[in-house]
Amino acid sequence: MRNIINLIRNENMKLSHSISTWIMIGILVIITVAFGLVVRGGGNDAPKSDWKADITIQNKEIKKELTNPEVSKRQKDKLEKNLQTNEYRLKHDIQPIQSNSLCGFVEGSSMLIFLISLFAIVMGGGIVANEFSGGTIKLLLIRPSKRWKILTSKYISVLEYTFFMLLILLVVSFLVGGTLFSFKGADSPFLANVSGKITEVNMITHILVAYGLECINLLMMVTLAFMISTVFRSSSMAIGIGVFLLTTAPLITQQLCSKFNWAKYVLFANTNLDQYITKQPLVEGMTMTFSITVLIAYFIIFNGIAYAVFTKRDIVA
């Protein structure tokens, strides 16, 4: 155990001394601040006081849309869910969260997790392959440590820095949001509509849960890139495939899920666990338990391939 901890420390030191690592963190901070300034510039007005009238109009449009026979069952379920949530807001006088507010900005900043996923793919795709391209793999393997321990230390190190960047995004977005829009309003409730049952959730709790669920997606993207990097010894291939899947897979998966039931077994149909809280499952009948089971299966397969190849292949030769 102590040996693995020492190996992880060594890998963390490598990443902390890497200029590219700090460039990634710097870019993340700068873009978060810039995003805050854009939201601030586009929403200087105070939150609208006639939000109830807006929701009433929206409800009329939803009811009209529900009478359209061409609307699919899935779309109707979504519209009915939105209508139910809107009626709950009107009944209990709960104003929607504004984008130009602390909680609204922090929640909106979650879109920047896409950038963290990109950085995670770069780190995961290069941490093993770069040892081969740089010729340092031979020096690494002459150590008394077993190969699986070396691979584990690299994997854990990448995950630590990935989740560290997620924490930076959360903290920076909170500070930027509070500075630009005031720290008030954090006690506003979030309305979670799950299977027709509406629950008021503390907004801070909702945001922490949302960011926590994104860790699952980050974990799978890192694991996939890490596996490709280990098997093919090519950082460019690992990064290229990872970025391609990151940018195109969600859209392709959504199209497949709308036509085929078997698409629910595709990895990217299950990485967004938030679909069970704020949205609808991509395929009718999917549950969070099902998605977690599928993700565990992919996780075992990806790591099994990576460890099998790294420990058995004649790397030094």
C-alpha cells in the first residue's frame, strides 16, 4: 500500500510540475470569469417581477401543444412534466432561478465541465503513451514496483487532477457568481420532478449533487482514454478518439435511443445520471440502477483491457 502511495505522489509531482497542467487550470479559470462577465453584461436588469404572468403564458402554450396529435408520447410526457412543475411554482410562489443570480450562474457554469472532460482526455490519453514516445517507460519498469501498481498510480493521479479541476470550477464559479450577482438567494429551492412527484431541494444541495454526478461522466471518459493510451501506446490516438466521442457520441446516442431499444446499453446513454432527476431517460424504462450497472460493466471492461495489456505485453523490448 505504501508503495502505491509513493508512486501516486511521484505521478502527482510530475503533473504538478507540468506546464500544460497549469495551462489547463488557468484556461478553466479565465473562461469561467469570462462567462460570468458575459452573463453579467447580458442581464443587467433585475429579475422580472411578472414571472407568474410569463409562466401562465407558457402553460397555455404547453396545453395547446399537448392537443397536437403529432406530438410523440415521449414529448407529451416531457410537456406534462414541465406543466406540472410550472403549476407547482405558481401555487407555492416559487420563482424560477435566474441566470444572473448566484445559484443560476453556478448551475449554468456546469456547461464548462465539457472543457474539463477535454482536459481529462488529454491527461488520460497521454500519461501512459508519453512514457513510450519519450522512451522513459524502460526506466520506469526497472523499478521494483509491479506493473499493475505503476499503472494504478498513473490512473489515480489523472483522476485526482480531473476532480481537482471540477472543484476549482465549482469554487471559482461560486466566487464569480457571488461577486457579480451578490451572494444572496442561495436558499432558493430547486424543484425536482421525478416520476410526477415534485420535491423541493435546497439549491446548494442540488448543485453539489449535479456536480457530483458529473464525476461519473469524467471517470468514464478518463478511463476510456487511459485504456486506449495503454493499449495502442499512442497519445494522439487516445486523445483523438476521446475528443471525437466526447463531441459526437451524445448526439449519435440520442438519435439511436429514439429509434432502438438496444441503444440503452451504449455507454453514453448512461453517463448522464442527471437525466433521472431533471430530465427524462433516453429510453423508456431505463432506471438509475440500470445505468449504474451498465457503467460498472464498462468500467471493469476498460480497466481489465488496460491492465491485461500493460502487465502481459513485452514493453521493454
